[in-house]
Amino acid sequence: MKNVIAVFGALLVLGFIVTFWVWIVAAAVIGGIVWAGFTFGVPWWQRRQQQELDHRNGETARRSALAARAEIQNQQYLAGDDHGLYGEYQPAPLD
């Protein structure tokens, strides 16, 4: 009796696989795509976000340095120093 139930169950599973093989393959492909997305996509996205953050921090530092240099040159200009007007690039003497 147990053998008959086992054979019947095996035939039932085989019939299910033969009937719905397209859906089973589609589910496996979708599962593989999702797995690959989490395995490779998440670390890639995290690296990309970190690079963007580093770029933003570098840009902020560059702008802060530019503003500090401009403030120093403004103070020099107000004090009458030529470095405040021309900065690091003084004009060539005309004499």
C-alpha cells in the first residue's frame, strides 16, 4: 500500500512538473535575478553612495578654502595691500 501511495505521489509531482514547467523555470529565473541583485547590487549601490558623499565633502572643503582665501584677500584689500587686489598673481612691473 505504501508503494502505491509513493508511486502515485511521484506521478503526481512529475505531472505537475511537466504541466507547469514554464512557470517553474520563470520562478527560478526571477529568483536568480533577485539573488544576483542583492548579492551584487547592494554592495555596488553602497560604494556609489560613499563615493558621492566623499565627492560632496571634497566639494564643500574646496568651497570653504576658496571662501577663506577670498576673505583674507578682502581684508588685505581693505588694508591697502596689493595682494588683496591681485591675490597670488601680482602683475609684472611696467618699468
